[in-house]
Amino acid sequence: MADSLLTLSATQSAYLRYHSTETVVISVLNDVIRDADEGKVACLVLLDLSSTFDRPTGDHDILLPVLNRRLLVEGSTLDWFRSYLNNRTQVFRANQSESAALPISCSVPQGSVLGQVEFIPYSQDVFIIFDTHGITHHIFADDKQLFASGATS
């Protein structure tokens, strides 16, 4: 399934063969140096969604339609994802104390290999906005680099 993620964004460097953090660094550095050589002013914004795969960032009511629309997951496969995500609970433990079980309506089970597969298409729609406004972007997992430049006055 990781190879199918390539079709989602040409700027995604995580989870793809021959792509790494170096791919992102080289791409971003190249953009900055190229624009500096052309006398342009550059703005780089780095967005880091720390621990995204273990935090409540992916609402299930949004995620399931995204899996259907982006990856064409449907029928019994979509039902499997729905059953995997729904009716889960979480318990918090500290020292000898434990909370009551709380329902989870977002994110995926901690340590789940599916976290990355589900998060990438979930966050892809933002790149349409970047493209519409001419903002260069590159992604590595849950980290996004936004780059824009322009001529000095």
C-alpha cells in the first residue's frame, strides 16, 4: 500500500523507496539557494505535528470518507477500517491509579502501523490550498515545509 501513496503527492518523502529526510533537506535547501541566487527573498515555514500518529488529530468521521475518496477504499475494506477505528476506548494510568475507559473518536491505536497510512491521505487536502496559492511544499511523514519567495522591491 505504501507505493500507492506516491500517487497522493509527489512531494511526500516518507514511506517511499529511495526517499528519506535527506530528500526533504536537499529539496528545501535547493529552493532556498536557487531563489537567493536570483536575488529573491524567501520565506520558509516548518510545520511539525509532533506525535501525530499517537495524538487525537484524525477524526474518524472525516478520516473514513477521505480513505474512500483518496484511496478508493470501499465496501468490505472500508467496513474493516470502520470497525478497526470505532468503539475503541482509552485508559490513563499514573502510578497505581487508573481512569475510567474513555471513548476514542479520533486518531488510531498507539503504535499502529496503519497510523501513517491513514494520516497521509487525511492531511493531503491542505496541499490543494498550497498549490492554489503557489506555495511550494514538501512533506516528510507529519512534517511539512512550506516555501514561498518573491522579488525584493
